Amino acid sequence: MKLRSKAAALLLLALAALLLALLSLRAGRAEPPAPPARPALEKLARRPGELRSFQDVLPPELWIHLAVVACGNRLEETLVMLKSAILFSHRKIQFHIFTEDSLKPEFDKQLRQWPDSYTKKFEHRIYPITFSVGNPQEWKKLFKPCAAQRLFLPVILKDVDSLLYVDTDVLFLRPVDDIWKLLRHFNATQLAAMAPEHEIPKIGWYSRFARHPFYGSAGVNSGVMLMNLTRIRSAQFKNSIIPTGLAWEDMLYPLYQKYKNAITWGDQDLLNIIFYFNPECLYVFPCQWNYRPDHCMYGSNCKEAEREGVSVLHGNRGVYHDDKQPTFKALYEAIRDFPFQDNLFQSMYYPLQLKFLETVHTLCGRIPQVFLKQIEKTMKRAYEKHVIIQVGPNQMH
């Protein structure tokens, strides 16, 4: 019994000493012992206070590739889209910006003015507007200025394996990494991914008005398009022009010539025609990855967004710049006006909640949780990463 009592007393003393040591560390009275060197991981490890991270040393083939085409008055809109991509993403991103000569200097200037903590997360390259087949002026005027450029991305970006293309009026409300992961969902025949144009086919535009073939029962929207460019370049596509398959580049101009008097939405219509004849090549992702005013302005009809929240916001119809859909405009202005180095919750999320209170009289404004759910999750993850990884758990009081 004496031995047991003595052992118990020693155990209590040891626990008390351990508790005192932990308390002194937490109060900053003692420095934690240096961890043993791990040579194999030393270059990838991130220690409190260090800027270098695992993402900093990722080889270029593991970067995300994001493409956008901007002409006319789309400079600000494009920069806000790129800002949303950088604010929340983890992996390094290569921006491919296709634009007119007059906008190139301003793009370059604005992107280089962003803080170092953000510029280290991306590289950018600016390309001229070029069309490899057909009449360049005809392509340039198709639907919106320069929008047809996206059709030629597989031809121009020959060294890029996979690519995410987005319109200028897109905002990321969660890391770009998450939509990039959808590439893993492609089966052996799929080489591109888009969201449906409408969730209810009988009231969708294509099912009611299209004068040309289109994908599925409601068509697809090309404002957010994920592509395996390697597969696109090597595929032979079935078509309505010749009995045999055609390569992507060889198909574009003949297809346009055949359907140019029947299409309304330009390059999007051409993509719908292509995947009508090649449905096995398309992966369709849910509407939360391409959420537009149509998903709420006539009543909420994107069930995935109701469950998971909006992941990628697509403000088509010019809703960022008028007062028809104030919920979309509020999100755009919140990201545009956010100072890079400020606290995301204090300077973006809380003001956004207040702005949303002013939109409850609109159909889209009646479902604020749909717009806020993902961005709240994303901000929480960013905050936790900053506090635990950058500040370090031993510096939290």
C-alpha cells in the first residue's frame, strides 16, 4: 500500500509539473523546444511567421490554370473576378488573360500593384485576341465582343493540359481549388464540364426558342467551363457537316457557317451544338457552380445551392451594374471594395450581411443563406488557417 501511495504521489507531482510547464508556455514565459530537423520536408514545411508554404514550391504542372477574355469596358469586372479567385484559393494559379491591346498595360499595372502576399499566389500572362480559322472580324463580333475567343483556347494554349474558363462577370465564393477538383470526376470520354442553362426545361430558353440542336433537355451555359485541353486536342468530334469525325479546330468555322443564321447566343450556341452531337464528352456539374439571376429571380430553383450555398456566382444580364438584382450587386461591390490586407469578416462578411438586409424585398434577397453559406465557410477556413498556421497555436491566448 505504501508503494502504491508513493507511486500515486509521484504521478500527481509529475502531472502538476506538466501543467505548470504548459501554463508557462501559454503565457509566453517559455519558448517551445525546437523540433528535430526533417531534411526531406524542410523546404515544404511552413513554420509560424514564414511566408514560404507548400503551395509556393508546387511545380508549374500542378498549378490551376484560369482563363478569361476581356474586351471593351470589362477591365474592372475582370479584375474583381481575379481578386475573388486569389482571395480564397490555396493552390497557385496561372492567369491567362485574353484582351485587346488597349487594355494590356492597365491589366499588367493593376495586377502588379496587389500586395506581395497575394501576388505570390499567382502568375499572369496576357494574350492578344486571335482566331486561327475563319474571318477574325466575324468571330470578334459574335454575340459579345471577343467572346468567341474561348472556342480557340485549346488551339492557343498548346502547353496547358487542363483549364478553367470563366466569363468576366463571375465571382468565386469558395476556393478555385474546389471546382478544379471536378476534373477528377471526368470519365474516360468526358473532356469538358458545364452547368445546365436552366433547371426547369419547360421554361428554359433553349427548349422554347432554339432553332438549332442543343445539349440535353435545357442546354448548357458556357460562362463557367472546365476543360481537359489535352483530350479536346486529340479527339475527333461527330458533327452534322461530314460523316466522319473532325478535330476541334477544323470543326469550328464550318459549324459556324452552317448555323450562323440560327444562333442567338454566339459561341455558347456553338458549344451546345457540338455537345448535342457528342454528349458522351460532357460532364454536367450542378447549378451551384454557375449560379445566375435565373436561379432566384422567378423563385429559387437551384436545389444544390439551397443545400450547399452558391460556389460560383455568375452575374450575367449586367446585374452587378444596375439595381435589378441588388443581392448580386452587393456581393460584387463587397469583393471589389475589400482592402486586401483587412480582416475578411470585419471588412467583407459583416458589411455584406447588412447590405443583404436591404435586399429582402427581392426574390433573390429573400434567400440570403444561399449566397452567404459558402463564403462564410470559406472565410472561416481562411481565418483558422491564418491563426493556427501563420500565427501559430502557441501564440494564441
